[in-house]
Amino acid sequence: MRRSQVEVGDAFVDAGGLEECVPTVRGTPDHGEAWSRAWTALDGAGLEHEVCCDDFELTRRISVSGGAVVADYRLAAAPGYRFVWAGHALLDVGPGATVRLDPAARVRLFPEAAAYLSTPWPQGARWIEGDWPEPHGLHLSSLGPDDGTAVGAVVYRADGPGAPASALIVDGTDQLRMDLEADAQPASVALWRNLRGFPQPGPYRSIGVEPMLGRVFDLADAREGDCAVVPAGGEVRWRMTVSCYRRAEGTAGR
């Protein structure tokens, strides 16, 4: 009910599924501008839609290729416009589920992780960095069981903009893979591992595995290389591919 009554600028209302967070995730406006606005269909088949926000237009076209769902995006804005985008996917996975990311990736932890670290949080730090999958002793690849914690992290490769980002979620025999490609823009995977630690009161389980353009949740925190930037041509294009698998019991995972 609350979701059907939201207005632009309202605090985020969690509805599950996958939606667009742009031009920021945290910060202002909460979870960005797109989620609270209506999308307009651009074709009769309902495969291409557009949402118009104050400073940009976002277009998304859905297709199927080789059994995978492909989402092609275009953001049009004035050259130099800075933004963060996340495919905000909240997943219903079991307590034994895991997420597999690039073993050489770096991880940014944000201040809510301070309560779970064995060492004090550095004064004034917006984030701290470590190595996947156990930055500063937090085993982030496990998506359960519930333990009362809530941690957000951004996982990225340190080899510069244009490198793709991928995530594989494994839950028993079910597997979900998400791949993100974006030329000349920083790609990463954001994690929101809420194991009934948020919000207070009334915490609930909420698992987010989110392909992202950028390396921070809040656009206001972005330094050079931490967010996407619209080039002289006035648009940024990227592609997210989502694939699902179910393997037979007793066989090796992909």
C-alpha cells in the first residue's frame, strides 16, 4: 500500500524485486529519483521504457538472448553529469546461499560495518577497503544464516574503468548470474547483506546483490573514478545480462 502512494522525493519503500537506483543509492534523494516515478512505454510490445527525471532521461530495453534476459540502458544528460546507478536486486535466498565474485576484487565497507569489526573505525573515514571475500574479517560471500547484522559493501576490480563486473548467486541447486558491461565507466557489484539487522525496530531479512556503475553508495562521496560521468556525446550506455540455472543434485556448480 505504501508503495502505491509514494511521491518524488519520498523515503524509499522496499518492494523487493529489481529496480533502478539512479543517480544515487544512499543520500538524497533516497535510492535515487527513478524508483518513485512512472515509466513510459516506448514500443507496442512493452519491451522498451523511459523515465524522465529532473536532470536526465533513462531508457531501458529488455530482450532475450540465448536463454538470458538482457537489459540495455541509455542515460541521456548534459556532458559532465555525474551519477551512480545500481540494478537494485533484492533476492529471496535461503540461509545457505552464497555469492561468488572476482577473487581478486577489492571491497569497500561503509560505516554500518564498524560494529562488526575487531578494530576501531578510522575517525572520519567514509569507507575502508579490504580484499574479497573476507575484508577485515567479515565473510561477505555467505548470505546467511540470519545473525542480526546488516552490512553494505561495494566490490570492484582495481584495473580501471571499462572492466566488466559479474556476480553468481548459488542457493542449493539454483544459480543466478548477473553480468554488467559499460564502456569507459567504473563497474562494480554492490552488496546489501541484511541478516535481520535493519531497520530498528522491526528488522527483517533483505539480501541485495546489485550490479553498479560507480564505487560508492552515495554520489556525494564520489571522488574521481568513483561514479559514472556523461561524456561529450551526452549519453552513457550499458548492458546487464541475467541468467538462471538449475543443476542436478550431486553435480559440480558452474
